[in-house]
Amino acid sequence: MLRSTFTPRFTALPSKAKHSKTIITAITKPPQPVRHNASVENTFLQQHNPTSAYVHLPFCRKRCHYCDFPILALGSSSPQSNDDPRILNYIDILCREIKATSITPSNNKSPLETVFFGGGTPSLVPPKLVSLVLDTLDVKFGVSHDAEISIEMDPGTFDAVKLKALMKLGVNRVSLGVQAFQEELLKSCGRAHGVEEIHEAIDIVGSCGVENWSVDLISSLPHQKPHMWEQSLSLTIQANPTHVSVYDLQVEQDTKFGSLYTAGEFPLPSENQAADFYRMASEMLRDAGYEHYEISSYCKSGYQCKHNYTYWINKPFYAFGLGSASYLNGLRFSRPKKLKDYMGYVQNLENGLVNCCQDSKVDAQDIAMDVVMLSLRTAKGLDLKSFGKAFGSSTILSLCEVYKPYIESGHVVCLDEQRREIIAEEFSSLLSEGDKIDEVLAYIRLSDPDGFLLSNELISLAFNVVAP
């Protein structure tokens, strides 16, 4: 599991305390904050009926050098048997958590439309145990017959027999953790697989008839050169997955990379080189027919990851397992990251001492910041009509004033109801007329790729408007 994938890691994104100096010159008058008593009847604040579930399966052969996710390393030589007690015990605890999760009147039971098995390396878990988890989810919530059921798989951890067994269970989407197509880069990352295993895994996915599958790649790795990145992108396009996820390396403090490297310093690429990697990915994948629908995500037409899109549009979702984070009734709730603490959490949940679904007071500003942050990660952008109804039209006007310099520079794009682009001159005219901008302007999105490259700064500017 990588930074910015699947269950969102909001600590990796800008906080309202991290404002750009540009704010001082961009705001022409004090911004109007989101009103604290924003109506809970609006679509953003009324969070009922989750239809998605993230399930964390933390097992890996070993920890990659960039990884700070909660995992349980089994060892590279560990046999992939059906009776590894570490896996059996964890799955038992996980199923107990699912069974003990309360469904309150404000959070009525609805069949799950997406299930995502993330990790870790979920493909290390035997299919019969994946089946047990799916059965437990089905009994507790129901699983739609046409649900998108995704699983992360690493090269070298599965064969055709295992994949076909998973498909028989209903798994219909595979996320393949490739990361790079160069042996030296894979070794420097501490990956447990090599290039030969990548090609074998791609062949297995194809031979098993998996229609919906994704390739994960990482840019800005130590000693990664532009020609290496171009080769990885070219080989990915040649493999013809329906989805590609491209992540820029984040050097986290409590990782091996964190002890060896400083972001932006050799052997890591500079910020300009990292930006060039991002631009290269955007250009090559779009030219190959992939839609850049989210800041790190590309897909063929009709193959957006439905589960991940739940996050980007700020819908509620369940989460189960070590270190996972759910979003229910407008509140985020994280489980412990250490196995012993997680076991204690599940025991307390069964004893009625924990209720992660309980109704609590939701802060409108927090919801507004989530909506802005997540919406601006997508190609659709921020729906200003809905946002204005929920949080106040004055907030929209302040947001437009803040973004005016970036609309002129092309980093922010304005669109009307038909998604026609409103050019800078037209925008300035509408802004000067006040009420007219509410009538015409429907969406604000970041440009691709340059606006996306400034996403942290631009989202921070929006935070200053929403919660100054």
C-alpha cells in the first residue's frame, strides 16, 4: 500500500496551519469562513449508509524501504501455506471486528458496493481466508452481486491457481504492485520481487482473464533517471492495464529511506526533476488513452476505481483491520497500528466499550476542508453549486478571489454547468459583477499537470478561506 492510495492518509496533505505566503497578496479582503451552523441536511454533512469497505491485510514478505504502513513481515522464505498461524489468528481477529461493528439507526445497513483488500500484500493470504472475510462482510452488511471487489497483489506472491480461486470468490479487480521495471531500483527499494516476476505476474493476470486491473508505479526513487521512468511508463502502457496509479515517493521519517535520504537531495531527484517525472507520466498516459481522473490515478474509459472514488467524493466507508481508518457520520476513526493494541481494541469493541459509529457533533469547517481537499484532487474538481448551498455563497466568492491569480496563470480552471472553460478575462468580469459569478461558475478544478503539481499550495489557500 502506497502513500495516497486507498484509505486516504490525510496527514500527507496540507493542513490549515500550513499556509503559503501567497495568501497575503492574493486575498483582497478578509475571507468569509464556513458558518459553524451549516445545515446538516446538505449532502456533505448527512453521511448515511456506507456502501464501501476497506479491509487491511498487513502481511508482507519483508518491509520495503519506503513503507511506514502497519504490516506484519512473514519473511521472504516463509511458505505460502494455508495454515500459517500468524495469518489465521489475524483473520480471526479481523472477522471478530467486523461482527462486533455496530450499525446504528443513523447508519442503516446497506449492501456493500465496493470492497478493497489492501495491505501489506493481501495476495499472501490464502483464498479460503479471503473467502471467510467476504462471507463475514456479507452476513454483516450484505455484498451486492455486482460489487467491485479489489485486491492488491505483488509479483511473486501468486500463481494462476490462486488468482482463479480469488476470482471464484468474486474478486474482479487486481491492483498489481509493480513500482518499477528496473532491477536496480527494485533492489534499492527493498522490494521482494524482481523484473522477471513482474512480467510473470502480468502474464498470469492476462491468462486468467482479469478484465479490470491496475499497475502501481513510483516516481522519484533514489538514483531514478528520466530514461528509467520513461521505460517503466512505456512497459506499463505496453502491458495495457485498464488503470494505472502513479505515486511520487514520500520519504517518511520512520523508514529506512527516512534514515538515509532527504527529499530533494541526491540521490533523490530534485523538486524540478520530480515535477518532470509527473509531467512525463501525465503526457504519456493521456496520449495512450488513459483519463487522468485523479491526481495519482489514470484509467481507460469506464475503469475508474469505484472504491477509491468513494474517498475522493467524501462518501462514508467502513474500514477494518490493523491501522485502518473509517469515515462514518462525518467522523474519521483509526484503529491501532500495533497488533497487540489492535487485539485489545477488538476485545473492547466486543465488550461494548468502543463504538466507532456513534453519532457525535460534526464540525462544518472540518467537513468543508475535507470536501475541498478531496475534490481538488480530481479532474471533476469542486462542485461550487453544492458547496455554496452547504457552506455559504460568501465562501465561494472568497475562494474565487483567492484563486484569481492562479486562474490567470492557468493553474486553476473555471468551468460552467456544461463544463465549458471560463477564460480568465470572463472570470474577472464575472467576479467584478458579484452575483453573476454564482449564476455562471459551476466548478473549479486544478489544471493537468501544472495545477496538480501545485495542489498542496492551492489546497492550503482554500483552507485559509474555509477556516481562517
